[in-house]
Amino acid sequence: MASHSKNQKSNSGKRTAKEIHVPGQSSAAKPKPSAGSEGSWWNTLDNYFSRHLNAILVISVISSFLFGILLFDAKISTGGDDSHYIEMGNDFLKGRTFPSWHGPLYPIFLSVPMLVFGVNLIWLKLTSFIFIIAQLILFFHTFKSHISPTIFALVMLIVSVNSTILYFASQTYSEAMFMFLQSLTIFIFIRTYLATKDQEHIPFKQDALPWFIIGFFVFLTSLTRDIGIVMLLAAVLFLLLQKKFRASAVLVLSFSVFFFLFKLYKSLVWAQSASPDKIGEILAKNQYNRAMGTEDIAGMLHRFTLNARGYLSKHFMIGLGLHDPSTTDKSYFVTIIIALLLLVSLIYAFRRNKILLFVALYIGGSLAATFIALNQSWDQMRMVIIYIPMMLMLIAWGILQLSREKGFKYLGILLPFLLLLIFIKTLDLTLDRCKANQKMLRKNLSGNLYYGYTPDWQNFLRMSEWVSKNIPEHELVASRKHSMSYIYGKGRDFYPLYRFPTNPPEEYIRKLEQRTGELSVISNKLINATWPAELQWAIKKANVACVAEGNEIYGVYEFKGNDGAMAKQELNKLNVQPMTTDSLINRIRVSTQNCFAVSPDTLINNLKKNKVSYMIVASLRANPTMNTGNIINTMQRYLYFVEQKYPGIIRLTHQIGADAEEPAWLYQINYNIYGL
């Protein structure tokens, strides 16, 4: 599109600069007369880069390869999702369970190298390395003819040295595989569209087969990550806009066929017919605390704006090297600017570039779905990194189109310098990270698997290893990060306990009362350790629930039988007057603190039902960067409420790390004490 032979001739002689086709336009669009940003200097840049795009590809691939090696991370991340993918892949390989958490395709894929090399982190991570390089090559061949060579060359260089993207080249997260499938699907889609867009009266068989194949790859993309379903929606909308109704129908049919076959396979082979409650998960205010209820329309709008601010003004800008990754600053102003630039690009794409119109529809739909579906507390780079190359390309192209409008010509002059600045900032950050990574990489590859982790994680992972060596296989051990325990426990199974099950207080108490009748409530701070043991034991036995209002705990009791009557009499003698459940509920209704209800019996029965004998309790930091004393206390809270009714049921078995050094503990659960 952009390159022209120096010796190209026409009947009227040499073509003027004004007659040269502007790169980045679709064949249906006519370039405006050369001016401003599209003057001779911009055309000179485009002509130069169009002649050297293949060299740009080689440089980009070599850069990604070298920086990928220098940034290689031999450890499992502390997020836990990457180790969970490995564990699910191993379970699939051994015929235990079918991966049902997030997209199942990636753990299924991991089972292939595990079949050959076992649970070998280096080999598993190398597959991600290959995916990242492959998606870069596909990105090049997809868009090289549809955008200004100057913009495209600079975007390629930025992506190739981007440490934020290259981070996923040495992780067992699904991002690398998703980016590859995303690029492959878009590549095939665009090739098919261009091959058929001007053809009329194509035989059905000839027209249907390519779109049916594309449906299969769209299905694979959605099977890797749920958000991949937006690819189908964007593709169908694009085809409808282009009046390719038959193609859109075949695409939907193809996806539906493969989806049906997949569900049939799960049902027949794995006896899985029920699907996870995706809608309930999306609507929950907090996926880890369902007691907080579900979002209403106002809550979803609030979530959307907060997510847009976080992912656009923070994570996207970090990915471009324009935001300090060590800060959590977010800006509505930057968010609005990025959103407007994406909107401008979409509007121009409708008029001037059909290929980028499809990209804009896909990116816009994916971002909108992400901002709606994800709880704002997740706030992870993973959710937006998969779109950064196309977002940068789309925004840069939109700025170039805007520069052709009166009053905005200066943008065409600034654009190459802005992209060059992004390249320099990105490269500088990558070089710093490469330097910081070298010592850790050497230590990890030499056999020190814990070097690079903070003390809290080192103690937790060492405890997982200790369990694998010292606790018999038939004794099941619960872990907050069970998949990481699985990796560092040399493939030993751990019971996952990453959620503390809570309930909305009013709803839970009302259900209890329907079953038990009248209940009494006593604040824990009123119960005195000097009371007679018989009274304390009677109170413990009567406990049916605990309700938390911030840091204050209330016990909910069913005083029945002789023990219950004795307890009520003794409490009356001690001038302790229990509250009614109505009083507690009224208090909770007006409280501004976090409130929830939990049943100690439910907690202990859950452990016993799943044959859990031990629990790893760690000091994992709430703030990963520093030891503030605040920890992720899921396991601690779990055992605390168990002991509200069953004191002494747990026993400390082993500790790793001194008390002042963020230790990890292993507790044994003795069900026999209470005849459970």
C-alpha cells in the first residue's frame, strides 16, 4: 500500500507526492491532499519504513527473544493462578477432574508437556515464551499492510522490548497462550474477509468453510479465557455492518456446534453438566465474601468507572512506560483522554479503515466487558496486557487521522516523537528489570528455589515442602494457596481453603430461627474467662452462629434442655442479659462496618467432611511490598471461629520462621476431642 518503486511510471509521468496513497487507509478510502502531518516529511518516513518492515520484524523478534531470556523468571508467582493452572493440568492428565476454573483450554494444553517432562517449571514456562514470540510474528503479518509503516514499525519495536508483556513469556498464566490465539484468530479472520469482501455470488460451500474454521478458533480463544467470547460478538457485528449475513450466520453456527460438542464431551466423559455460576460471580460485590450481597445498577456503573480508571490510567500507562509501576496513582483525566482517543479511532475506522474497525469493535467490547465483569479489587495488569499492542496501534492511528483535521495538524508532528518517547521509556524500564533479575535468575537456576521471595512467602513455601516430607500422604493438609503448596510440595495434593465462608447476618439468623426457634445473643466481650468452667462449656455447646460487626464478635446461642436452663440462670446471676436477635439485626442494619455471620459447626464439618487433618497458617502480607503487620488472615479467621465453639481442637505441630520473621505454622485438627 505504502511502497512505490522509484522507477514507477505512468502515461502522464511521475506521480506527485499528493497522489501517493496514504498508508493506513483501506482500499475504499481516498487520501486527502497532502498537508501538515501528511506532508513530504511524513511520507518520507512512511516510504523509508515500508522498505524496511521486514528488518523491523527481525529486530523485533531478536529483541523479544533476548530480553525474554534476560527477564526469565524461574519461580511461580505469588498470585497463585499460574500454579493452579499447572495443578489443574496435572489433574486432567491423571484423569481426576476436568478444569472448570476460568478457561479450561490452557491447563489442558499444559498437560501435554507435563506428559513428557512432568511438572517441570522451566519446560512449562518455555511454552509461554514461544507463544509470546509467535504472537508478535502474527501481529506483524496481520497489520503490516493496513496502517502507516511509521506507526507500525514503532509499535512493533515498543511491543518487542516491553517488559510488561515479556513478563508473561516466563509465566504459566494463560495470557501468553490467549495472546497467541487472539492474534491467530484475527489474522485468519482478516485474511478471509479481504479474500471475500469484493466477491459476489460465491458458492455456499466455498464461502462457508473458511468462516466455519474461524468459528473453531474463536471457540478456542473463548475456551482459553472467558473474555474471548467478545471475539465472536465483535466478528458478528462487523460482518453484519459489512452486510455479510451468510458469513455471520455460519460463524455463529460454527461456534455453537463446537460449544455443543465441548459440553457433550464434558458431560459424557467427565460427568460435568452444570456450569459455574458466572453471572452470580460477576454480580457479587465481593467474590470472596458473598455475605456482602450483589451489585445493583448503580453499583455496576460505579464498578465500571473505577475499573476504567484503574486499567486505563494505571495499567495501560504502565504498559507503555508512562506510569511509575511502583505507585498506585489513578487519574480520571487520563482515563477520559484514553477513552476519547479510542472513540475517535473507532469513528475514523468506520469511515476509513475496515480492518481497524474490526479491531476497534473487539477492543472496545473487550474493555467494556472487563470493566463490568471484574470486581474492582482485582486490579491486575493481566486483564489489560492482552490488548496493549492493538490498543497502542489503534490510538496512534486515530491520532494520525485526527491530525488531518483543521486545527489538529500539529498532532501529526508530535505523534512519531510520542511513540519514540514510549519506546525509550519502555526500553529503559526493561533494561532496569533485566539488571535486577540477573542475580535472582542465577540463584533460582542454581537450585535456590526460594530466592526472590519475601520472608512470608519463603516460610509458607518451605512449610509446604516440609509437609511433603514429614506428613503422610493420606493426611490431607489445607492451604490458602494450595496450588503453590502443590508445586513446592513436589506434587503432593493439598486441600484448597482460599475462601472464608460467610453469610449475610439477617438472612442467616432468620433461617436459623425457623429451625431452632428463639435464639439469644451475647457479645464476646461480656464473657469472662474467670467464670465457672461448667458455665463456659454450656455456653460453648449452645453456640449456633457467630456474627461479626467489624472487630466485635457476637455469639448466637440456642439455650435448650437442662444445660441451657442452667446457663441462663447463671448468666442472670452474673447480671449478663442476652440480647434478642431482633436487637442484633437492628444494630447490624445501621452499622457502617463489615458485618457477616458464620457457623462454627459448618466450618469444622467442612474440614471433617473433606478429611482435612492439618492446616497451614501463614503470615502472608496484605501489602506484598512491605511488612506492615497486616496479613491475609483467611486461615486465621477460619480457626478463630472454629475455636469459638471448640476450644483446644487444634494443636501446633510445626513452625518455620521466628515469631518476628513472618512465620508459617502447621496445625493439627483433633476431631476426637469432641467426638466428631
